[in-house]
Amino acid sequence: MLRSRTTLPRPAPAVSADQALVPVSDRVAELLKASRTVPRYGDHGYESDTEIWEPRAVTAADGPALRRQLALVKSAMVPGEPGTILARVHALLAQYRERDPLPAAVEAAVAEDWLDDVGEYPAAVVAEACRRWRRHPVKYRFKPLPGDIRALCVELMGRLPIIAGRLERLLAQLEEPAPSGVMDVRSRVVALAAARRMPA
């Protein structure tokens, strides 16, 4: 019986996925909306619809809102502190104690594997993934591998990586140079205007 409650490091407050996915404007919502959906079929028939998204044309006026949305999404995707993540993982694994403890070097290597597989996710996401494993009606009986918790993290992250990719592609349009043909026309116009200003 536990006599005292050990407090694990709490994840630093950050923007949640739900907050980050709320469009900052109707224009951003329109730019992020799927162009169309197509049905996906598996061995047993229809499974779900797949979104097809193609970047729409943007202007400089769209830049501030798109950057604000991307900042929210990126904030919700910030990786957690390694110590906080490992503390949560160790708490879960401690419930599946082995009879013979591993050598220190092996323990360190195992910790590195866990950080390699789940260290890219926010600490709150890793904590929720561990919580879901503990409470699963079947899986809780088995000691999880890093890939098991990683799969839950991917599920919890949901659409955040997809939306981040769309926002980055939209913003990339604002940074692309004008097509060479347009630049050639502009150069000729500038040269012609300069020639007309020159004295005869």
C-alpha cells in the first residue's frame, strides 16, 4: 500500500491541440479546407474518406493570419522536456517490474530508445498515451514497448502535423520569387522607361 503520493513533473502549460486547430479567421479556415474527399476501400470494403488538399492561391494580406495559426499549431507540437517524458514512462514501466533489474548501462540504453521513439511529442501527449495504456481493458496486462506508446501519441496528435504542413505550404507561396517570365517583362518595362527619360 502506498503511504505517500509521489508527484511526477508536470508538463509545462502549452497550447492544446483543440485550441491550435481553431481557425483564427474564416479566410484561414477556407484555405485549410480539403479540396475534395475520395473514398478509401480495403479488403472488407469501404473504410473511410481520404482528404485531398491542394494549396489555394494566397496574397501578402493572408500572411499574418497564416503565421499566427502556424504559431499556435507549432506551440501545441513542442516536444516535452526529456526528464518529464522519462519520468512518466518510468512510472508506467515500474508497474511491470522484472525480477532481476537490468544493468545501469542497459537501463540507460532503454531510456535512449524511449526518447528516440516518443521524445518528439509534447509531455502532455506522452502522459495521456501512458494513461490510455493503463486503462485499456486488455492492453494494460502487457508491458508496453516504445512503439506501442508512440502509436498512441500519433493518434493523440491527430491532425496537427497535417495542418502544420498545409500552413507551411501556403506560406511558402509568399516567399517564392516571381516566375522568370514575369521578371523579364518587368525588366523590359523598367529599361524602356529609363531609356525614355534619357536626353536625346
